[in-house]
Amino acid sequence: MQIQPHLFTFLCSIAWVQTTVFLCVGLLPPYWELLHRKGKVVGINFLFLALDSSGAVFSMASMCIGTFDAMGMILYAIMIAMELGLFVSQGIWLLRFRVLKKEKDEDQEQVENNEINIVNSIDNNNNIFNNGNTSKDGISLYNEEQNKSLSSL
């Protein structure tokens, strides 16, 4: 039984489309995790991902030198794009939650120190005006004495 050339080309195209779709579907779970973990890539070895991406780059380069296969180039370009997306997402996550969080924590500590200084200066001012006579809840004893004298009337 002989297969016609146009039928063979059609079957190869179907196999290429299936390969491309399955490859992309295989890289979708990490993107699903990105949605749930605020951009953090979990469960992927970046050394392996770098080697896989470099394999796609070198395969594209070899196709430019030898016989050019458009479907192969598209497949490798899709691979590089999806893997690059994982690298970029991890880089953004590191920037957001490690580098910028340190700066935010430092700013928060400075704000807290300023608030403590303000509260201490207010307490010092209250002590100056009340001659050091303050009750446990910060209300001056003078006000408590005034309330007692008014209630006795």
C-alpha cells in the first residue's frame, strides 16, 4: 500500500500540530501555579529550564544554517517564549517580594520609630504640663479631681 505524498504531508502536519499543542499544554501547569502563588514559580528546576531553552535556541540556529523547517522554527519559538515567561515571572517575583519588600520593611521600621518618638514626646509634654501627675490611662489627676468636685455638688 502506497501513501500519496499530499496525504503524507497532511499527516505530518497533524502530528506537528499535536506535538506543539501537547508541548504547550505541558507548560501550562506552571502558569496555573503562577496565578495561585502571586507569580512565584514552584517545582521547576531553572537549570533544566535554561538547558532546555538553550537547546531550542541552538536548534533554531542549526535550522538557519541547514534546511529550513518553518514548522520546527515555530515549535522552538513557542518553547522559548513559554520558558522565557517562567524566567521573567520568577524574576519579577524576586524583585517584588525580596528586594522591594526589604525596602518596604526598612521604610516601615522608620515610620514605626517616628511614631514611637512622637508618642514619647507627647508623653513628655503631658508630664511637663501636669507636673508629672498622670493616671494609668493618661488622663491627668487634675481632671480626675475636677470630676470628683463636680460629682460632689
